Amino acid sequence: MDQPRWLELAWADLGVAEAPGADNNSKVLRYYADAGHPEVRADEVAWCAAFVGACLERAGVGGTRSLMARSYLAWGEPLSEPRAGAIAVLSRGSDPSLGHVGFLVGLTPSQAVLLGGNQGDAVSVAAFPRAHLLGLRWPATAVTTDGAPAPIRNPVIDSTFERALAHVLEIEGGYSEDPYDPGGPTNHGITLSELARDKGVELTSDNFADLKAELRAIPSATVRRIYRDSYWQAACCPELPPPLALFHFDAAVNQGVAGAARMLQEAVGAEIDGEIGPLTLAAVAARPVEETLAAYADIRRRRYRALPTFWRFGKGWLNRVGSTLALAQEIARAMPPLVPPHHTQPKGSRPMSTDTDLAAQTQPPQGKWWGHSMTIWGVMITALSTVLPVLAPAIGLDLTPELVRQLGDNVLNVGQAVGGLVGTVLAIYGRVRTSTPIERRQFTISM
């Protein structure tokens, strides 16, 4: 059966699940990164929209780059008839802000069957009430010059590229032919050898003058295409968070694509081989963007200072790093806040992701009721098991000799010892792991 590429990719990940305990499944973290949120570093953050977005991105179709399920109601085009692989958006309860999203794989008179992420904390197939179906969406397409359909563009990535390109063009300026510049003649940052390579010709003494004249009059559309294909795409910038993508793009332009890859890998502690792949992207996702930017900037400065022409161009290079870092940090400040792992919800508590999960998870921790404190319960168990037999007669609880004989002295002693041990362990463990203040809460007991 014919099915869209994104659905094939989704089926291939069937069974991927959140890691148990405090661990995180790197495959789930990659969903966040591919969907445009590598800053998320805990697989407990709602990820149904991340899974859908990652599959679309990997198939060459831009998603919404949002972790909100209902963001897909405004994406692509609505379908009037069901289609396998359609993006299905569901409501959740009566709250219009809640939702779930997945790929439609079946439809009955009463249920919609979805292949989706974060369904029981895993990529699975699950059925939902058809009454909750808000809409079915399909990628919008445009027609290319050869008549073939083209996938929709990703607005977030496109806007980041445009901003990065404008920044680079402003720094590079116009035509230059500095005798100390090893790149030779350049215009808008494009060298003569790059122009020759783009035209598919070899730069020789015979065509040098003609190519140089073309470089002086290079169209802006050609400049943009070279930057996009030979640097933005070649340096894997679309795979990075926007602030880092901009900074990495500038490094690739001025210090080479492979050189920029090595510097990025050094900044995030990945293996340095000059090629950005899954391991490098996982290392990027595991570190805060601000820390990576700072480390990356330091490495760039160090590399510049080691060049023999630093005396000639050093001041400009360092200024370039500073201005690019400032712009990247500005973009980072405008991004949604990070979601620390210790603010996430317990695993197994969300059968579906919702539009309000992220907002709830980024709230500061609230005080908890004393009845939820493991430390307090440990102390109480210890007290009850060791003190109660002594104080029982004073409070009207008669542990009669007959009762003691029935239980057996040894059994009672063992019970006291075990209770004391359990209570002590709970108290110590609760004290060590506690991170939330205790709050008072009124309650009544009816006798």
C-alpha cells in the first residue's frame, strides 16, 4: 500500500518509549531536536507534536516547529476525506487548550486510530473517540519549475536563515581584493574559487579575468543560493537550534564548513571528525544553548589568534565573533524557556501530550503537603513501632499479656525492629531526596 514517506518513518520507530527512571531515551530527545526544540533534554516533556514534527522534517516536509499539538490545526491544508498518514488533531476533554496529534492509520464509525508518539509514553497505535477529532491536515504543496510538487517551507528555519544571511552580508561588505587575503578576490563574501565551483568550471589563468568580472557583478540571487546550499545546508544549520544555527553559519562562512563542524564538536564535547551527524546533534541537545555559544565563541577566537594573518585581520575577526555572539544571544533570549528535567511530570502520568503541558512544567515548584513527605512518614513509622508499645497503656491501648503470648514475644520484637528500620531508612532517604518545601494543609478526621 502506498503511504507517504513520513508515515514510513513513523512506523519504523514503533515501540520507541521513554526510558525508565531518571534516564532519557536519546531517540525521544532527537524528536525534540528534529522538531526544532533541541533545548528540551528530558523525555518526560510532552512529545506527541515533537514526534509528528520529527517525522515530517525527516521526510523533507516542514512541520510547525511547535510542541503544541493544536498548532497543526493551522498547518498545511484541511482534508475533506480521510487519508492514511494524515495529521490528525484531537481535542482532550472540554478544555479547548488541550489536545493530541498523530498520524491517522484507521477510522471506524466511532474511533480514530492513530500512530503517534507519547501514547502510553511510547510510539504506539491507539484508538481515540472519533468525536474528539478536530481536523485532518495534509502538507500544502507548491509547483516547482519542472511541474513537480514541492514540500512546504519551514517558516522558522527560513526566517533564521534570512536573519543569518543578512548578518553575514553586512559583515562581508562588497567587493574586496586584499593581497593578504588567502581567498583572493571576494564579493559579498563569495570568493572567486567559490564562484568557479558554483559554475562547474575550474579556475585557470585563462578564465581568471572573466570570472573576476562576473564576481564583481554577481547577482544577489546567486549569492543567496551559494550561501544557502554551500554553507547553511552543508553545515547542517537547519538541524540546530536557531541561535546556534546563526552562529555556526557565520563560522562556516568565515572558517570553513569542516572547520566550523570541528569547533562545534569541541564546544559540545563530541568526537571531533568534522562531520555533523546523530552523535554530534545528540551532544548539542544535551547542553544548554547559552553554554554552547560561549564555548564556541572562545574556540573561534583561539583559532583566529593562531592564524599567521591575525596581525592583519585579527581585530575584524574578533569583532565578528562578538557581534555574531550578541545576535545569537538575542535570539536565544527570545526563545521559549528551557524545561528542566526536575520540573517535568512523573512518567506514566500522561497518555497524551497537551497544549498546556509545557506551560505547567515550567512553573516554579510549589510547596507540598506534609502528608506527601517521605521524611515525615519515616519518622512517624519509627515512632509508632518503637514508642507505641511503651506508651500504649497510657493512652488507653491495652497490649494484654494474652495478646503478647498470641503474637509471641519474638514476633513483637522483630516487628518493632523492622518498623524502626523501615522508618529510619524512609526518613534518611526522604531527607536526602527532598527538594520541595513542606506546606500546611487543613484536614479533619471523623470518628
